[in-house]
Amino acid sequence: MGTFLMKYQSHAELYTSCGKRNIQPDIFNYRIDVASGWFVRQFENEYNPIHVHLGTYLSCVGYLKLPDGIEDEWEEDYRDHHPANGHIQFVYGHASNHTGSNCLMKPQVGDFYVFPPIYIIVYILLKLKVRDEVLV
């Protein structure tokens, strides 16, 4: 029993360290290089077409600004059976039993979503009459 407990304790320490003991910066390069970036400006009755971010290992979408009145639009849209206005949707694979193939997110200013580039991304229509754009 003593050997089992020692091995279990070692495993538990490694598990709770989130792999910190295995990080070897003198051997591996762990830096993150920003390859490119851009702003998406979205106005009333616009959406950003379905697309993927290729040529990278990770991709990111960050919300810098949302229009005044978005909460009212969301409140009205949430009365529907599938609210989606002003949301971002990530899609991968295909639907089948007991699996999810998409994830719909209701963004807030300051949100940053990091994801593999194989996900298909859709910025969903805003019906709101906006004077200021959404900066994504």
C-alpha cells in the first residue's frame, strides 16, 4: 500500500501543478508570436460572413466595444426560441447524437476568445441602429 500511495501522491502533485514541473524553457520556445491582427467594424443589419482563420496554431477574437442599446436588443431577441443577434458563434464538425458542434457566445467588452483556427466563426447580425460600430 505504501508504494501505491507514493505513486498516487506523485501523480497528484504533477496533476495539480498543471504541468509546471515539465516546462523546460531552456529546451523549448514557449513564446507567442502575433502574426497579424485586424479590426472588424460591424454596423446595423450587418454580419461578418462565415470564415476560418488559417495559417496559425491559435486564433483570438477580442471585443473592444459594443454599441449602446445592445442589452435592449438582446432582451428582445431572448424572447425568441434561438436568440443570436450580436453574438459570436464557433462551429466545428457536424451534429450527431450526444455531441455539440457549435458554441454561441454572448460577448461583453473585454472578452477575448482563444481557439484553434479550424473553428468556423460567424459574427451574427445586429438589428440595432448603431451610431458607433462594434469593434471586434
